[in-house]
Amino acid sequence: MKFLNKIVIGTCLIIAVCFSVGGIVMAQRNFSVAYKKDIENYTKQHIINRYSLESNIKNAMEYRNITKKQQNDFEDMVNDYAEKISNYGNEKSQLLVQNAKGNTIYGNVTVDDNIENYIAKKYSEKKDGYYEIYQKNNRRYFLIGSNIKIANNSITMLNRFDITDTFKERTRQLNTFFVIDGGILIVAFILVWLLAWFLTRNIEKLNETSTRIAEGEYGIRTEIHSRDEIGELSRNFDIMAKSIEQHVEKLEQDVKTREQFVSDFSHELKTPMTSMMGYSQMLLSGNLNDEERMKAEEYIYKECKRLKRLSVSLLKMLGISKEKLELKWIYTEIILENIDKIFQKKMRYSKLSILIEEKEIFTDKDLMVTLIRNLIENGDKACKNRKDGLVQVQGKVHRDFYEVTVTDNGCGMEKEEITKITEPFYMIDKARDRSSGGSGIGLNICKKICETLGITMEIESEINVGTTVILHMPQYRDIVEEEVKAYENI
């Protein structure tokens, strides 16, 4: 069942139950009040009738001097006064008067089983003010009687009042209420449905959007701008959808990168392997002189060394991707010393100049040394055809981060090459890089190190002017003098 239908049905049921119970209780309370009022009024009327009959008969007997022996005259007098009382009484009131033997003296009501049972019970229990209510022929009656003793005579006076209208009024109120209740429920159903639709339309939109995203439409958004909880949910949903879209795009890009990597790696292996197989076949043929044989063996040896360097670079690149690091505060002086030791006699085409401002940076020492080392090696290779080749490494505080720049005055590169230079196996001049022992993975390793350490890397280059690689490290701090002294003592 849809959430909208649950809201509508649940709300209408609550309204129906509460309103119905309230209406029924109210109608029953009104009936109870009217019922008690009728009992009270009819009881008072009976009392009035009884005293009226009793007082009139007593006065008449004294006036006429009627004795017990004159029983017929007494009953005639009772009959006369009872008839007068009945004529002046309420039209819903009926009167029955009987003598001590149970014979009817006056009555405008037919004596039935209910009246006889009432009289018998009243006499047996001798109750004054005792009344009963019974139903006959779809009508309800109120019975109340009294015993009257006048001189030596005893009579029973009984009033029967028709209270059917009181019960009919209750039924009428209930019927009217149920009609009104039904109308209110219909109106409430329509209004609640409209309200529920208005409140849940955004949920339906969320559901539709999630379905379309599940089908692959990652760029779709809910576009819900309400300020309630559903609006907040939709904004979080849009953030989640955007994150999924970015993640999917990244996965797709990773797949493309891996496919390109496999293709480039296969190509890198194919060329030297083909050459090595050719020279190997030449050596196996035995038709070479000593100079040709030495040349073939030297080429095979160089290609084997290049494949070894390629495998080492690949292992480094994979190791950086999987490595879990614990970054620490490292003195820039320590990084400088490691770089000096590595490149004391290793610069082939240029000179190295290092000027680093002493600070502490939050990084990993080995990866940081590897990063700067690869950048220096690339700068040195770029200066191969320069007489005054120079690679400069500078480190200083710049704005709110520590900046390291590696600059060379080598051959440089075109602007469109800068975005591709960090891709695996990409080489601007493949012949030059192979001849200098390059594999095209160095800058890709630098890129992965920067991603691992949270460093931002920028490359600026110009043909025949040189290249500058800028590293931005967000976390640095000043060195305390006591720490410097302790370090120098070590």
C-alpha cells in the first residue's frame, strides 16, 4: 500500500472513530438528561394526581358524610374525580384506579400483563415511588402507582405515561449525527487526500529520481526546495547522488586509465622484446663478426636493464597506491641532506642548486625524498642538450602553505603536453627518453605521491626556456630553537 493511501486511510479512521464516539456519547448524554427529566416530571405529575384525588375525595366524604357501608357511593365519587383528573391531565398520561379487591373503579388504559405484574410486584414489595418502564407495540411506557387510604377505604392509583418520543428523539439525533458524520468523513477524505498528496508528492519525486538513478541516470537531481524534513532529505539525497555520479565517473576513468596503462605497458614491452628477439636470432645464427656480436649483446644488455628499471618503477607506483602512511613532522633540513647524498655524483647533464627555508612539514620522509628526486632527475634529463644546464630546488613559506619548486632550464614542453605528462608511459620524445633510460612513469609516480601526501602539484613550462614544478604543502610550522640545537647535537 502506498504511503499516501496509508495516511488517508489512517487519518480518516481516526477522524471517524473519534467523531463517532464523541457524537454517540453526546447523543446518549442528551437522551440520559431527557430521560431523567421525564422520569422526574412524570413522577411529580403522579404525586400531584394522587394528592389531588386523595384530598378531593376526603373533602367530599366529609361534606356528604359517606360511611363505609355506602361503598358504591364512594367508588362513584372516586370514578368522578379520577375522570376529571384524567381529562385535565397530560394527553400522554393514562390513569387507572382499582379498589382493594383489584377491581377497576376507573381506567382509561387497558389492563395488560405488564400492568398486572407491576401491581403485583408493588404490593408484594410495598414500595412507594416504585416505577417500571416497558415496551409494547413499538412504544415505551412509564408506570408508577401509589396506594391511597381514605377513612377505611383503600384504593390503588396507577399512572401510565407514554415516553416513546424521548426514545424517538434519541434515535433521531443518532440518525442525524450519522448523516452528518458520513458527510464530514467524505469531506475529510477529500481534504486529507489533497493534503497527503501535497505532502507526499516530493516523496514520490524522490522515489522516481532514485529509480532513474538506479537505471543509470546519475546526472538527475530531485530539485526539491522545501524547507521541511523532506526538503532536507532531498538535499542530502542530491549530495549522495552527486557523490555517486563522481564515484562512477572516477571508476569509469580508472577503467579507461587501466586499459590505457595495459596498452601502453604492452607497447613498452613489445618494442624492446621484439628487438631482443631479433638480436638473439642473429646471435643464434652464428653469422656475425665480433663487432656485430658485441653490439647485439650490448643492446640486449641495455634493454634488459631498461626493463628492470621499468619493473622497479611499476612496483614503486603500485606500492604508493597501497601504502598506509603515518605522517610525521619532518625537518626540511633532513630532506635536504638526503637529496644531497643522492645527487652528489649523479647529475649527468646539469648542476644542482638547493635552497630550502628551514621549517617542519607534516609528511612522510621517504616519499617526499622520492618525489623531489624524480623531479630533479626529470629536470636533469631535460638539460641534456644545454651547456649550462641547471636544476634549482627552492623551499619557502608562501602565503599560508609551504612551497617547494623544482626548476630547470631545459628543453621545456608545449602547454597541451602538460596535462598528459603525468600519465603512465607518456613521453614527449620517446627516443630521447629511452636513450636516457626513461620509462615514462616518473611523473606518474610523483602524481601518486602528491595524492597520497595531500600535496598540490602544478607544472609550468615553456619551449626552450624550461619547466617549473610547484608543490604546495598545507601543513607546516616553525622550528623551535631548542629543537634545532638538539638536532645539531645529534
